[in-house]
Amino acid sequence: MVVRTIARLTLATLFGHRRGLLLYVLPAVLIGLSLLLTFTVDDKGDLAKAIMQQFGLAVILPLVALIAATGAISSEIDDGSIVYLLSKPINRSTIILTKALVALGVIFGLGVVPIVVSGLVLDPGDVQTALAFGVGALAAGIAYTAIFVALSVMSGNAVTIGLFYSLLWESLMGQYVDGAKVLSIQQWSLALTRQLADVPVDAAVKLPLATLLLLAVTLAGLGLAISRLRSLTLSSAE
Amino acid sequence: MSVIRIEKVSRWYGNVVAVNDVTMTIGPGVTGLLGPNGAGKSTLITMMAGFLPPSVGSVTLDAVAVWRNVSAYSEIGLVPETEAVYDTLSGTDFVRANAELQGLTDAGAAAAAAISVVAMEDAAGRRISTYSKGMKQRIKMAAALVHEPSVLLLDEPFNGMDPRQRLHLMELLRKMGTEGRTVLFSSHILEEVQQVATHIEVVVSGRHAASGDYRAIRTLMTDRPMLYRLRSSDDRRLAAALIADPCTAGADLDGTALQVRVIDFERFSRLVPQLSRELGIRLFEVSPTDESLESVFSYLVGSR
């Protein structure tokens, strides 16, 4: 009952405001681009993989995750409406986990599924690779959610910091700078994708380590978010 | 019956002291937390609501600390000053959500009851974003009341209300108080507080300046020396006659007017017209010069 109410309130905040529209724009751009390329490019050799990885996983997914996860909690903390959740006899872990799940659901629908769809649009023959990217994207989505939820509880500038992190670290460094790759969620999730895909995929980290790191980041992020929410102080007007 | 106890509490932010060594006990009935803006009222209420730990000292509800004590919220109803609510929801949905979060078994009925208590039935179906400030305040009140808490904390609840809504809320608070709930609200307007509160706590500059029923506070405030400004046809003669009477403590003449320090207002108010008649002096102006709330407060603090 309580979980359903928290989820409902979270969705109302996420999609009730204009920022929610961005959540639809990003996957629309990904799928739109894929459609455009299908009809215009003749040599589609590695195109599906390239789009899913370099645009879907590296750019669209972190951005969708950022908007969904910060929108699920940061905006309520910013405007103070979180007080209606916090002034209730509810465990702080319930609040964080519910909000993280809602964010993850949104990321799945508007980040993970569109990546699979774009792969299928570009290469309808290779369902396995598309699904492999889907699994990788879901794993990355879980870790991103944990990071951005923690960031939201810890900082008033969660969106700005998160934006720098997604665009600079994940989209740029995580793709092109060797040392940074090892510490990039994107590369960890690629290790999962590599295992399942039908085509060769590069990943900077091996699967066992990648799984371990994904788990560690997720648990640390959620744990941190819960403990910080427990002692969140609401600033008074004075 | 719930009791909030604030014991030797100070709270500072960096170098700024917001609350300075305050001790007070708030029991059943309506208590008004009175003080000028920036006096530390919100900080105190935020601490009572468990959203801010005191830097030193303790804030307890029925002898249990409130900070990081989630179960206390079964007893507390909070009307925060912040205007932000889930304003994409309708009033009913918002109050109902609060009932559900409190874990009430029949959230729908509880929400309907709370909405009727604040007389918001007509607008409850509308989105909160279409509400006026006073209506928002009432729907927030309904959300705080929905689980029938024994403690009700309200931060500046009268802000933005029109006179009719104000009267309605006052009546509501009085009713809550007589039901035996512990009701605490903050305000910077003495008239507001004295109309509802059976007990008043005054804070000024983070310090606890006075405590008592409204008569005691009122007396404290009106019995202080007050500065009056008089203009008349003969300021000098009037000054001489006024200073001869024990109701004044001093008089200053400047070019344009006469400033008199009054220590017994009742006597002074009878003396002035009487003197004017006897001496044949025409009065052009008699006005208090420091009636602002701030000066009343600074007097209260200075007297400690």
C-alpha cells in the first residue's frame, strides 16, 4: 500500500512537469535516427552495433537514467515537497528503494527497450545482439539509478553534476580514453553484452570483474542514499 | 496527551546562531510561537518535527528524541511553511496519499473526513496547482490532520489567508486544542497569536524571550516605557507640565516636536487632554513612535 502510494507520487512528479517530456524525446531521437539510417545507408555492416553502443548505451541511456533518477527524488527535495513523504512513519529504505524501482522502470521503458528497438530496426536479422545490448543497458541502468539517486540525496546540484558525469565521463571518456574506460559503467555493461552478443563487442573489463563492480556500485549507491536520507535536514525558511 | 520538551537547545549554521539555549515545554492546548521574522521560529519547529538535529541540547516528544525517529510521525501532524505540494494531484488525491502513507486502513474515509474539517469539499476535486494560497494552506492542513495526530505543528499557517479563512483556521486550532491535542503554531503577529493561543512562547534573535498566557505577554508588552511624539501650540510649556507628572520619565524638545518617554500609559492618556484643557494648549499630534513589533520584542529581550 505504502509502496504503491510512493510510486504513484513519484510518477506524478516525474511526468507531471515539463521535464518529463524530455524522457520521451531522447528515445524518440534514438529510434528516429535508426529509422533514418535504415532508409539512407546502404552498407549497414556494423551500423546496428555502432548505434546501440555509441549512441544508445553511451549517450541516450545515461541521460534517460539521469532525468528519471533525479526526477524521482531530487526535484522533491529541491522544492521541499519531500517533507510529506518524510513526515510519515515509513522506513527511509522503503522510500529510496521504491523510488529507485520507479526510476528503473522508466529507464527500462524509455532507455533499454528503445536501444533494443533501434538495433532491430537497423538489423532485423540479429535479434540476439539487440537483446544482448538490452541486457547490458539494463545492467547499466541499475547502476546509474543507484548513483543518481545517491547524488540526488547528497547534493542540491545533482542534475548538473550528473550531467557532467554522463556526458564527460560516460559518453566521452568511457568510450575513447583507455584509462577511464576501466572505471566506466558503460564498459562494465559492455562486458555483459559481449558475453551474450552474436557479434564481437569490445569491453575494457572482463565479465567477472565487471559484474562485481556493477554490483558494488549499485549497493554502495543505494546504501549511501538510504543513510543520507535518514539524516536529511530540511532547511528552514529563515 | 503529548508533550514536546525542548531542553537547552542551541542550533547554529556555521557561524550563525539561529537558536540560542532555548528551554521550553509544550503541552496540550494551543501554543503560539511568537517572534519577528528571522527569530528562529522555523528552526525550532523544524527541530520539533525531526528534520534538523539540535547542535546541542535535546528535543523530545513524550521523552523520546524526535531526530531520526521515524515512528514519531504517527503522532505528529506537520503543516510546513513551504508551499510546494504534489500540485499535479487533486486535493483529494493528495490528502488520500498522506492517509495511505500513514498506513491508515480506510484512507479514503479518513481523507474525506479531513477535507470536510477544513471545509474544502467543493474544491477537493481540482488540481492543487489551481488553488489560491489560502486553499493550499487548508489542503496542507487536511493532509496533516488525516491521521488524527496528537501533536500538530504549523509553521506560519496564517500566511496568505484572507480574513474569513483566517477565522476559520483559528476556530479549527482552538477546537484541536480543546480536544486535548498539542497544537503549536508560529506567527510574527501578536494579534493572531493572542486570539487563538492559550499559551504564548516568545522568541527573539534565537533566544527565548518570554513565556506565559496572552495576558501576561500583553502586559509585558504594554507596560514597557513608550516614546510618544507630540506637537502642540506650546511644546515647551506642555513639556514642563508633563515632566512634573510621575507617568513620564523624560521629555526632549527639538525644533519641531516634543518627545516624551511614558512609563504609565493609562495615566498619560488621561493627563494629556486634561493638561491641554487647563493650560489652553492646542494639540496637533499625539502619536507613539516605536510601536513596531520589533521594538516590543527588543524591549522584551532587553528586560531579561
